[in-house]
Amino acid sequence: MPLSGLDYALAGAGTFLAYKYATRPDPRPLPPGPKGLPLIGNMLDLPQSHAWKTFAKWGEEYGPICSINVLGTRLVIINDPDVAVDLLDKRAKNTSDRPSFHMADLIGWDRTISNLRSESTHKEYRKLVGRVIGTRGHVHKFDRTSELQATLFLRRLLENHNDPETAIRTTALSVVLALVYGYKIQEKDDPFVKIADQVMAEFGDVTRPGAYMVDVFPALKHVPAWFPGAGFQKKAAEYRQTLETFAEMPWQIVRKSVEAGEDNNSYAANLLREGDLSEKRLHEIKWSASSFYAAGSDTTVSIILNYFIAACKYPEVQKKAQAEIDRVVGTDRLPSITDRANLPYVEALVTELYRWLPVAPLALPHRAVNDDVYNGMLIPKDATIFANVWSFFHNPAIYKEPFEFNPERYLGETPERDPRDIGVFGFGRRSCPGEHLADVSVWISVTKAIAAFNVEKALDEQGNPIEPVAEGMDGIISRPLPFPCVAKPRSEQYLHIIDEDIARLS
């Protein structure tokens, strides 16, 4: 979009003030980093895509914690998991805030758990979540729903054996809608699936670094939509309507379900039955539920897709997992959540899915509330802090041959670190409140797929195998690059087993 005179005027004023702020003397050293230019700092050093790879290289040069200045904003980049734990877990009181995403805030994303800036409101949201799904014990009451949705996933794979991503995406939304609202999706043309796809695409658009001038110069958010160069205001209004619809549609359904006294064991229904239905509490329930709906529909897709890439590239891993399931569970039923403790290789495989292609390579950024000093270095107030999870998971000092998919790294007498402990679900008070529910959903979906299907490389027109690329797309949520593959039932017997399992769990 062409910039208006107002854009340039505000940009000039903002740059001058940012420069004055960024160059003010402070005797305490900042974390090291590449040298910037006058006025703009390191703006030209910002990578255009896959920032986590560039940040990892900076870590090799400057150490486990480095920083840059972008128009007066200090970006602190952590490339060591122990430093991340120190700053984001142990010092969470100072680092649990979020930086402002001004375009996202204009749309209304600041009402969701991940983007909330108010400490008190964020705490209330987490309390709500904690009462229903805050521990592994709480999550057990949703096991039957998780198991049913995982088996329905297998049925969708039968219908889309050349397109597992469609089956995975439909299932991820189906799981979240069932667990959060008690809603059963339509298998074709479900309105919730469509609106979820749209709202997450729009969220990805507005959170791209540098995509909108208002994120660089927040004063622009006060410019009216009719003013030349303020087209972002019109787009924000359109996106806001999508987000409102996204939150309101399932909310109305679950409220009617509870009012009608229906048997609804979902997250929102449980909270609606507690009795406190003040406007404030209703707002908290509605938007905490929407947070799961948004986050769960995208992150679990990526993790489960990782399995299909791994099965194609490492068929021996798939065979070992199938052999363990056959030995422990047998071949006359599908695995259940109660089998989890007896399937150590499958457990290690799922653990490796989290590490190999991380879903959130830079996690979600944190903000320093006040000045802090770490190992003699100043972490200034309002600094934006990135935990480079991708760097943690691909550091050969932590994981041997980190670019290889190897579940056995978590087995034996000296297992390597569980990635779930160092960033998969975030850090500190900003860690994902639904991590236990998400972990169960991923585990049972992947485990049932291993038991019932052989996943193989697709063939090109000449009959040659197509090698999938183990690489994530750019973005806050990194989906694997598109790849073709084929999922075939291991035997005709599994067609009947799948139907029997659905009948048992329905």
C-alpha cells in the first residue's frame, strides 16, 4: 500500500524519538549483537523469513543471549534453553507481559489468552482454565471425547488417504470444538471449519513482522479510516468482524446447550454451570474458550503433520512403533489412552515430533516490564524477548544429530532433554494453559494412526517416490511445507476395527 504524507511525517517523528531513546547513555551493557546504523538501528538486519535461523547464527557469534535495536525497540534473543528458563520462568514476574501487536489489537486479538496484556485479566483467564483442564487429572474427564475424535480422524483418513492434511485439519477443529464447546462438526462444509480457516489466515497476516506501519508507529492507530494511507483501518474492521463471528457462533451454541440442560461436558459448559454469570465472567469464559479454538486448531495440525513427514522419511521408525503397539495392544483393537504408559517407543516418537519441526519456532514474544540485569547485561524495560525454540531443539550440544528424527534419543539410561520442558508450550506464566489437553489429543491421534495405517511416500507421474522436505513455513505458527503422501490401512481388518471403535465411544 503506498504511504501517505501523514505516514512519512509520523514515521520521521517516530524515528527521531526512537533514535533519541535508543542512544541515551546507560552504563550497563546490553546483550551483544550486530552493529546497527544511525536512526534505524538493525532494521536492515531483520531477516525476511525464517528469522529463527538467522537468530541461531547470531547466537553462534554473540553467545546465548544477544540483542538488536529496531527503531528504538530493543529485541532480546535467547538461544539457550537454560537462559530462557532463567529469564522467562524464574523471573516471570518481570517477563510475563506481551509486547503490543497494534494491528492485532485493533482487530480484537488482545482479548485472547495469548495476546492479553493485562496481568490481572490474564490471571483470571488462567484460573478459569486451570479449574477445568489445568492438570493431567482434570483432563481425564475428556479422554473419551479425545479418543472418539482420534478414531473419527482414522475414518477421515480412509476417505482422504492421498490428502492427510485435510483429514488432520478437520479433526483438529473437531477435537477443539468438541472439547471446548461440545459441538459436533458436519463432515462437509461445516461453517465453523470455514470461519476458523479464515480467522487464522487473517491472524497470520496481521502478525507478520513489518506488515503494517501501525505496528512500527502506533500513533497511526488514531488516524480515521477515511484518511489517505489509512487503509489498514478498513482491513482491521473487516478482520474484526471475522473474529467476532468466530467467537460468537460457538458461544451461542454452548449457551443454548447449557440452558436446555443437555449433557454437555465441554470446557465452556462446565464453567457456565458454575453459577457466576456476571458480564465480566461471561466475557472471560467466551474469550478464553475462543483462545483454545484459535490456538488448538492450528498447532495440533502442525504436530500431527510432522508424523506423516517422519513416517515417509523414516519408515523404520514407523515399523518399530507399529511392532510395539502390536505386541502391547494386539491387532484386534485400537490403542487407548490407558495404554500410554506401556508404549515407551511410541511416547518417544511423539516427543520427537514436538522437537524435530517445532510448531512455534520463536514461541510468542515476551516483554520486560522493568529494567533487569542478567549475567551483567541489561535487559531494558519494554524490551521484546524472543526464545528461539528452534535453536534450542537443533543445538548439537543438546541433541545429537539434531536434524535427524530419532525417537531413541529419549530412551535408555541417558535420555536427551524432553522438548516439552524447554519451550514447546511456552514459558512461565505465558505457557499454554491447555498443554495437557493438547498433549493427550496429539498422542492418541498419532498413536491410533500408527496402529491402523502405513504411511508411504507418494509417487510422481514416472512412478518415482516424492521425497518430502522436512522444513517449516514462515510464521508465528510454522506448518510443514506441503507434501504428498499416501496413508493405507495396514489390513482390511482395521476397517472394521475403526467402525467398532467409533460405535463403542459414541
